[in-house]
Amino acid sequence: MSGRGAPSASSAPDGRGLRIAVLATRWHPRMTDGLVDGATRGLAECGVEDTAVLRVPGAFELPVAAKALVQQRYDAVVALGVVIRGGTPHFDYVCRAVTDGLTRVALDAGIPIGFGVLTCDTEEQALDRCGLDGSSEDKGREAAMAAVETALLLRRVRRGEGR
């Protein structure tokens, strides 16, 4: 199970005043919709009211769309998608490109990207992680919570409160 080693659940951080975009792919809509639902539920738990939910065709398009969103003064972006291994190296190329691309956007912009892109060997693995009824994990919610917590940390550091 991939959740092994996760930090213990804590109360939702206070994300009031943050502006956060949820960016999701259209591939594997049942699972991706579960991720989006988890992310929006997590943002609501944090009190984030200024949100946008946008879709891109596939995982490969996530980095360029995330870059455009951080340029629009979002405090964080939650990137969501599902990539399932097939019989060709395409899986490896897409997973590497989306991971490296989102990392580059986050570092270049100094804006957190909540990484909720499931990279699974099977559909069953993705279903178990996407936050649907019967799933053992809710990676959409986890990605949103990580984005909020990191945005708040960066806000404190930038204000000189990180000492």
C-alpha cells in the first residue's frame, strides 16, 4: 500500500485568503473526478474560498497550464491526473515529463504545486488511490492539503516569520 509512512492526520490548516487552482486531466474521468472531488473537499476543509477548477486534455499538458496559472497570482496549484502503464514506453515518458515539468514550474515560480498525479501499473491501483467510495486513499485531498500547507509556510517565510 502506497500510504505507508504517511504523516499522521492533523487538523486542516487555515487556508482562508489563499487563491488556489485545481488543474486536472480529462483522461480516466471516473478516477480523475474522484481526485478533483477530494481536492475541492480538502480545500473547503481548509477554508479556501477562492478556487478554480480547470481541465487539460492529458497529463503532458499539466506543466504548461500550471505555469499559466501561477502567472495569474494563484498561491498554489493542485495538479491531478491518472497515468496507467501500458505496453509501450509512453508511460515512462509522460510520467517523467509531467513530474519534471511541474517541479520546474514550482521552483521557477516559487509557488507550490500539489502533486496528485497517480502513476499506476493498473486501473485497480488508481481506483484504490483516487478517493472514491471504497478507495483506501484520497490522493486528491492529500495533494490539496500539501499545497495549502506549503503556501502558508511560504507566506510566513516571505514575511520573515520563518525564523
